[in-house]
Amino acid sequence: MQDLRLDISQKQQQTLAPVQLRYAKMLEMNGAEIEEEVRRELDDNPALELVSDAHESHDDFGESSDQLQLADYASPDDIPSYRLGISNRSADDPYYEPTQWAVASESLYDYLARQLSELDDIDDTRREIALFIIGNIDSNGYLTRSIPAIADDVSIALGIDIDPQSVRLVWDLIRGLDPAGIAAVDLRDCLLLQLGRLDPETPYLGLATEIIRDYFDLFSLLHFPKLATLTSRSLDEIKQAVALIKTLNPKPGNAIGNTADDDPRLRHITPDFLIEYDDETHRLSLTLLHRLPQLQVEESFDVDTSGPTPAATRTQRQAQTFIRVRREQAQSFIQILKLRQQTLLAVMKAIMHHQRDFFISGDPLKLRPMVLKDIAAASGYDISVVSRVTMGKYVATHQGVYSLKSLFNEPRRSADDTSRAVVLDKIRQLIEQEDKSRPLSDDELTLALKREGFDIARRTVAKYREMLSLPVARLRKHY
């Protein structure tokens, strides 16, 4: 027998309005992203427009509306990037390098496909299989799908039964294309492919091949003495073979078709803030770098449509509703944009004052302990707001460009005013000055820090060493 009961309970639930959600999302955007958001809103909402001089004739000089809008800016450097399609950084700006655009080059897929087209002894079916295979090679040059999976894809696409062995034969053909190491399944496979392309007379080639083929795990852990024992070679011969292996390219695909989008060396950080220091007055000044255009509600939408008249037709009521909704959306967007700019400046000002000594000197050791709660208290905003403002944003100073997140430092003890940056710098110094034939273990680093007055646990030392991207002692050892 079922027991039917009616329970009554209370619970609190916080629900954010759409406007609050959009405000939170726009806080997280960096300068380039917010400019794109403004451009998208201008395109999507007919009730939103750029502020311009309505009394200026468009026919006086034969200028287009876009030209008139661009003329509103004091100089070309003030024009947002979405208006010109280029960076709005001045070429003479001392804090930034001019944007370098990568020359368009042949993609890895096109490069491999072109080599395939030059092969005469390959029929149409095998060529289709080959194109499927190279379509599953990532930008590093590695095959991302298994041979059976590719066989299934080809069978479905061509409507014929293709067995994995046929795909494997074409895969072997592609592995013979340039660059050497292409279409490998993992790093070990990639290195073996490249070693197989070297001149057979290359010194230590046989030993290098043996190390990668049979003892790859030991090689990756740099266990040179064990390699010497297992291969019956001297430690010096192992080092020579490893030197040969280090000449190989672990990411052969990167040599082909790099653009600004996929090559991190060609990416440029555009700071969101600029802090300048006046040597004479010892004052810091803050500028929000991304100049956004002034927006307004379009005149035809800026009318009272609070409610339809009793005699209005259905079409008229729909039109009035459309005008009202679009006007409210435009007003809301303008308000959110202004609030975002004010919030960014307020939070950054709090950071600037808290880290004043660092921004004046540029010395990382002058970074004071600072957590989100400190800036929240100083700026008057919630911790979640501060977190969103500092996410993915950068500040330019006379010493360089810094991530806002990098300016936060936890104190190493709650009652200590020594920042984590000081401890990190000390660990870096100890490792730089260590005897490379006997590198310091984490336990030895901990003892050395205690002698310097830093009472830190070993696990904390290990965590800080990893933050510095420094390997364990065994991997730092030089034979």
C-alpha cells in the first residue's frame, strides 16, 4: 500500500536576472572581445547606433556614413579595431611592439595533399583514403584517430567496404611524406620515423634507435646510467646518442602552415590597462586602453511605446512591442557597458594602489601579499566581480606587460608579510646556483630555505618548484 504524503519545505534560491548575467559575462571579456561584442550588438540591434553629429550633411564632401563615423575620433589611433579591422595600437607606442601579421602559408593538410597529387602509382580509392588520413592529422603532425575508425569513416563516405589493412597500407605511404615524422601515433613513433630517415652513416644512429625503440621510458626519465648498463655502452656514448635524439623535431607538423592563430610565438597580448609613472611627482596614473565608441538609442526607436492604443491593429501592436523591446535592450546594453568600464577602472585602481611599490620599481620582490578579498574590500565590489575583472586581462607598465592574475600573491603564513613571490625567487636562485652534477632535492631545498629564514613545508617547496616549471632533481642532473 502506497503512503501518500504532502510535504511543505522552504529553501532560499538566488536567481540572476538576464541583465546581471550579461554584465558578469562582459566583465570577463578582454578589450578585443568587448570590441567584438559592441560590433555584434550594433549589427543585431537596430535600436542601437553610434553617436554622431546629426546636423552634418553627408553630401558636403561625398563621404560615406562609415567615413563620417570614423571622423568622430581625434586621431587614427583612437579608432577601435573593429572599425578598421586592425589593431588600434600606435606604431610609436613605446609599450607595445607593432602588430606583426603572419604571411599566409600553405596549411599542413594542403602540403600533404600536394605531395599526394604528385604520386603516380596511387589509384582514386587509395587517394580518397589518404585524404581521410591526412584530415585526421593534427597541427603537430600526429594521427588523431585509429586505423579501424578511419576505415569505418571511409567505408561510410565512399559506400564501399574498406578493410583496416587497406587503410594501414596508405597510412604507411603517408608516413613516408615530408616532413619526417608525420602521421605518427605518439612521440616514440615520431622519433623512430625521423631516425629512420637519417643517413645510415650518422654517428650513434644505431644506439639512438635502440634507446627510443627499446628503452623509451628510461630515456624520457633521463635514466642515463641504467641505459648505459642495459645497452652495454659507456655513459659518454649514451650522452652522444641522446644529443642526436635532441636534434629531432617532436612536433613535425608545426614546421608547416603556421599562422598567427596556431603559432604562440606570433600571438600578441593587447593590454587592457596602462599604468604610467611620473618620476618628478612620484605619481601613478591609470588608463583604460580600449576606447569604445559612444552609443545611443536610434532616434526612430526613442519614442514612447509604453502601451498600444485601443484602436491599434495587431500589426501595429507587434510593431510597438518590437520597438519597445529593442529600445530596452539598447538602453540596457549601454548601461552595462558603462558599468563595466567603471568596474574595471575601480578594481584596477585598487590593485595599483595595493601594489604601488611594484609598479614604481618593476621588481617582482616588491609584490605585496594580495588576494581577491583584499581588492574586494578596497574597491567595494564582491570577490566574484574582482575575479571576473582580473580574468585574462593585462596591464602595461614602463617595465613591461603583466597579467593581472600574476599580481596576486598569497602570504606564506597568515601572520607574515612575505609574499609568495619572494619565496619563489629564492627557490629559483638556489636551483640556479646548485651543483648541476648534484642538484638539490626538495628536502635539501627545504633545509636551505629554513637556513635563510623561510619555514616552509617540503610539499610547499615542491609545489613552488613546479610553479616555476623546474623539474625534480634527477631530471636537472647534468652527467
